[in-house]
Amino acid sequence: MQVEVQNSSGLTTGEVRRRHILLKAMVVGILAGARASGFRWALEFAELGRDFLVQHCPDWWGLPVALLLGAGGGGLGVWLVRRFAPHAAGSGIPQVKSILLREAEPEWRRLLPVKFVGGVLAIGGGLSLGREGPTVQMGAATGHMISEWFRVKQGEGERRALISAGAGAGLAAAFNAPLSGLVFVLEELHGNFTPVVFVAAFLASISSDVVARLLMGELPVFHLAGIVAPGVASLPWAALLGVAAGGFGVLFNRCLLTTIDLRERLLRWPPLAVGAVVGAYVGLVGWTVPGLAGSGGALVQTALAGKLALSVLPLFVIARFSLTMVSYGAGAAGGIFAPLLVLGALGGLWFGSGVQTVVSTPQLTPAVFCVLGMGAMFTAIVRAPLTGIVLMLELTGVYDFMLPLLVSCLAAYGVAEALGNTPIYEALRERSLQKLADHGPTN
């Protein structure tokens, strides 16, 4: 008699051996890649339109337009989420983890349109949020949608494998990073390796990446023109940067949770008012210092190109930190992937400028530490070092950064673990479960 072995991810031996998941995983990847590309295009169009309107208005119209766009985008984005799909708030990655752990039921019919439109409104309006978390959640919802289309029975491991594959496909399409999508599923969402999840996530990530490259181009997200890869001499500095990033990442996590708690306790305003006030504040800051508002991708590229004045880096770090706190705390559909990478890049550039005053070596330029800072910040906040390392290699397309990235990311991981801080997505998931237990489900 054959015995079905149940493993930690809920997949039996028979389910692991199934091969018909391959076609479904590819369909998930294709649709997730198309949706991620559409989301990326819509956000780029919205952000370019916002910047054009603000910068080309007469002097006395620039500020009112920035405030109006920020308040309108933020207010409508938050209202839409709270009114029609509360589970679409934030990045969505904690919600995906809850679904995979069977703590919540998946739902895609309302989530997909609300996450897409709400994200475009909020991020396009200037809130300092990222598109990557929403793309992951929409990818996971796409996996659930495909499982229903193919009539996969509820409760079977195959459905959860397709949801996982969709999440990985979303990340792969967001960053043109198929390996990162796969590693993220195994390291962050599941925490273990099973053949069916590996194969499904692998196929979906590749399919999604191919679609995204066909629609949005094949270049890496960040360009490192003229940067010489660091050698062994950079390792002590990489470790020191990792230690600093580890402490900063813990501060980021605690401040983010505190901001959400304060907003819920002190601001009993309607969602439209909360989003409008936050959006107006972000619009004011973005008008005062162009480039600070929004997802921040252009700001990272400016830092990598060495076009930021070193004297303004402390101000930029503080400003982006505060903008991220209030933007995420508002409850709009947007993630922290991009904001934490911006903080890592700015902090790394700041650190690298200090190193350059001590050690005059062509390989130890401040731009080098931008890359190391992004990987270290991601590791400290998310606590997924392998994903952080692979992600930075794929984002930059420069694989010579491997060794210093290993050192900086592992140092950041060690500091965050030593301080006993809970990874941000895990903390947000636990917080949502506690809130649900205290107050029950809300619509």
C-alpha cells in the first residue's frame, strides 16, 4: 500500500509528482508578467505626468497643483482600498504569507482591480511607496485565479503552489529578476524547499520575466556605468556598512509599526481624509525638493551616477524615511521594497563618501556602497539575505559584487537577529492576525 507523506508545506507525495502543474505555472507567469508590465507602465505614466504638471506650471501654480495631485491621489487611493478591498492595503506580501499558512482565504476578484487602480492613484499621486509588493500580491492573486479557471480543488497543495508561483512571477516581472522571484518564494514565503513549489515558481518567474522584457525592455533596473567592481579590500568596509544597515533596518521596522499604530489610535478620520492629508504633505515635500516624492527609482539612479551633492544626503535620508513612514501608515496600496532600496542607496552613498575621505582607492567609490547599502538594507528589514544578494545582482547586472554583497548582507542579518527584531513582513502579518482576533473581519 502506498503511503502519502505530508510535508511541511502541505503537499503530499502524490501532489509533488504531478506534472500537469507545469502548463498552469506558465500561464500564471504570462498573465502575471503582463499585469505587472501594465502596472509599471501606468505608474511611470502617472509619475511623469505629475512631474510635468508640477514643473511646468507658473511659479505661483506649482505648489497648489502639487498639493492637489498629492491629496487627490492619496485620498482616492486610500478610500478605494478601505471601501472595496481592505486586504489590498499595504504591500500585500504579509497577506500572501497568511494565505500560504492557511490563516486567510485567497480572493482575487476585488483585489486585482482595487490593487491596480489604488496603487496607481496613490503612488502616481506622489506617495513614497513601491510597486513591487503590490505586484507580488497581484501575481499571487493571479495564481489563485488560474487555479480556479483550471478547477484545482480547494485545499490541495497544487493551488498553494500556483499562488506561490504567481507571487514569484510578480517579483520577477517587477525587477526583471527571475532568480530573485524564485528565491523569494523559497526563502521568504515558504522557508523551505519542495519540488512542486520550486518547479512552479521557476517556470512562472521565467515566463513572467520574458513577458516583462518583451513589453518593457531588457535593461537592468539600475545602470552602473563606469563603476569598477570592488575587490577584497572592500570587505572590511562592506562589513561595517552591513552593521550600520542592520541597526538602521531595525529602526525602520519599529518606526513603521509605531506609525501604523499611532495613525489608527489618534486619527479617527475617514480614509479619504487620511489619504488626502498624507498626500498633501508628500506633495509639499516633493514640490520643495523635486525627486523626493514617489517611488524613488530615479533618485536611486541619480545616487548611483554620483550626481547627488554629498551635503544634502543626511537631509535626503531623513526626508525619505519620514515620507515612507507616513505614506505606508496611511494604508494605501503600495509596498516598501522601493522605499527601502532608496534608503539603502542614499545611506550607502553617504557611508561611501566617508570611506573615500579615509581610503583613496579607485574601487571604493561611493557608488559602490550604494549597491551594498541596498542589499544590506533589504536583508536587515526583510531578513531574507539570499534574496537580497540575488536581487542586487540582477538589478544591476554586475555579478562581480557578489563577495562584498555577501559580507554586507550577512553582517546586516546578524545585527538585526542579535537585536531580536522581527522581520517586517512577519511583524505585519502577526499584527493583522492580532487585529482580526480583537475586532473580527472588516469590509
